[in-house]
Amino acid sequence: MNVRAHIEAVYAEVRRRNRGEAEFHQAAAEVLDSLVPALERHPEYAETGILDRLCEPERQLLFRVPWVDDEGSVRVNRGFRVEFNSALGPYKGGLRFHPSVNLGIVKFLGFEQIFKNALTGMAIGGGKGGADFDPKGHSDGEIMRFCQSFMTELYRHLGEHTDVPAGDIGVGAREIGYLFGQYKRITNRYESGVLTGKPVAWGGSHVRTEATGYGAVYFAEEMLATRGDGFDGRRVLVSGSGNVAVYAVEKVHALGGRVVACSDSSGYLVDEDGIDLELLKAVKEVRRERISAYADVKPTARFSAHGTVYDVPCDIALPCATQNELGRDDAVALVKNGVRAVAEGANMPCTPEAVEVFREAGVLFGPGKAANAGGVATSALEMQQNASRDTWSFEATEARLAAVMHGVHAECRATAETYGGNPEDYVLGANVAGFLRVARAMTAQGVV
């Protein structure tokens, strides 16, 4: 079999069946391009249609979400859940509430989730969901009514052994609480494990809030260590200022690094003294203000609504905002300013052109499906605790998270060496390692 021709045919079919879904096309191309050496060694996976099945979700749900605002007007949004692959376990992946959400974005996120979840070594499949609803600017009552309407449709497809959503952009502990309450109300069952990201007080896991940001830093630390380097004394920039970014900042500071810049959709902030974490949390998590409010009260900080956070010189960059935020020009600027390593805290924040710039410059690059796997890994730990009606300490849970991220890094590096001859090709390593684990399970379970 001509492996390259087979992969090209699969990708052509992805584009034909999923017209206009650019983000999904991009994610599929990135994975498929990496799989040539894997399929050359394992042609049986091509012969049994594993790629064709991997690229087609097992189930795609699209539904109406009607709700009533505080003025008594009826609003209608669109809800999504893509249950992509359950070869390794129940579908697992977050819910995103943001105006940009559409089926193509949910499919891109769900496709990435298959391989990310496989890399953790946990028994979880891949899925993703959300709605084109923006919690910003809405009252708690409106958000509660929206979440209740959303769950009224989605609940029939969920279950701790079937599909287990979590949070994502726009879905935090508040939204998870409203969603779980409606699920419990409808089903008359207290299934703690049906949603993760819950507060610790009623079934949540310690470290879940911090996990994605912490995990990205752990992965970057592992990459740097292979070159005898680390965070201590290094200048770091973190894009974004949401949950992932905030806790990436926290862990970088704990490891001796100095985060000098972060951002939000309104612009970026530079504080050469190092980002004041408590002030950042107060601005973004308590007062829910624009990041410019930080500069209003911190004399050493400056805010810019023009340019990009990637113009700020740094040793290490952690893009933690959203997909395709870091383009080729940004990558060129980072390389020119001496960046040593880039680890994706968000899902696919670097464009393919940016990744190529990093590769050519010899910059260590950790793709999101590996570097940001800490969030879903800790969700799986939360599921374990829920199944046993147990609670672990913060220290014990963080130790498990660190061990998982160490394992993800080791697996990516070893696989990259075996299949590509370059242990620093973490993109190939992550894609092939995740693919092989899923492909073996799919083969064992037959054509389903």
C-alpha cells in the first residue's frame, strides 16, 4: 500500500465531508501528516480503515437551547456535543461557551482530545462540546437558566460510563454547578462522575483548577531539562489571563521563573517586576475586568492595545489563550528575541506556519495535545475519586499530575526517536504515540 496516497485520500475525504470547517481540517492535517512512519510500520491500520474511522465522529449532536433573559425575552442559542471516539473509555472533553463556537471548532477540539486523552494513559475517550453562548455580560440567573436548558437536552447522552464533560472557555465552577444540578434534578441520580471540574466541597478534585496551567509548565520543564535548562531565572511570557494562564504563571513563579507579560482580548500587559499573581487573580477571577485594570493600579506595569504579547522578549513562551493566536510573524519575533522553548497551554494556539518557524530555529516546541494534557488527566483523577467516593489531598493529586506529565513527555520523546529519529520532534511523538494506543484498541474491538 502507498501510505502517503492513503493519507492524502483520507484527508481529501475529511475536507469533502466537513466543508468550511477550517479548524478541523487544520487539526486533521497536522495529525495525518505525522502518521506516515507509523503506517509504514503498521500497514494493517491503513488496511482496516483506522484513519477513516478516526476522522469520523461516532456521534455528532446539534441542538437548540432556548432560555429566558432577565427582561423576559426568549433567547435561542445552539448547543453541540461531538462524541468522537470511545475506544479507550467514555467520551471525555470540555464544554466551551463562547460566541465563536460552531460545529467545526467543536470537531477540531474533539479530534485533538482523542490523542491528548490517549497520551495520559488514562481510560478515557475523546469528545468535546459547547454552545455559541457568551457568559460575559449575563447575570447569574441568566447563566443558570441557560445551563439548565442546555443540560435538559444533553443529559440523555451523558453518564459516568458514557460521556463525561468538563469545563473549558466560558465554563467554570459556576457553570458546572448549574449543569450538574439540572442533571441531578432530571435523572434523580447523584452521579458525581458525570461532570468534572466540580468544586472540591461536593465531589471535585484538588488541583483541577490549576491542572492545565501547571501541566503545561511541567511539560515545558521536562523539555528544558533535556538541554540542561529550566525556568529558574528565565523571562517568561504567558498569553491569555484566564484559568490556564493564571495557573501557568503561578507554577512558573514557583519554579523560579519570572512572568513578565500576559494578555486578554483587549491587549497585553507587561510588568518587568514580574506579574503580581494576586492582583491578576483579583482583576480576572474576582472583578472579571479587562487586563488594563492591572496597569491602572500597578505603577511598574504598562498596558498596550496595539501589537501583540509575542513582541515582548522572553526565554520561554506559553500560549494559553485560544486557537491560532500565534502566527508566523509572532513566531519570527519570538525567535529573533531569543526564545528557547514554547509549550502550548491552549488547544492549537500556534498556526502550522508558526510551528515550522520554531522547528527550523531549533526551538523546543510542545504541542497542546501533549503540553496541556494536565487538565484532562486531573479530570480523570477526579473520576477515579468519584467512583470510589474518595478525596485526595492537594499534594497527593499534584504528585499524580506531575507523574502523568512526566510520562507524557517521556512517551512523546521516545516515540519521536523510534519513528522519526529525532527525540525533540514532539509533534510527531505526540501524534504517533496517541494514534498507536487508540488504533490498537480500535483493532481489538472490531469494525464498530
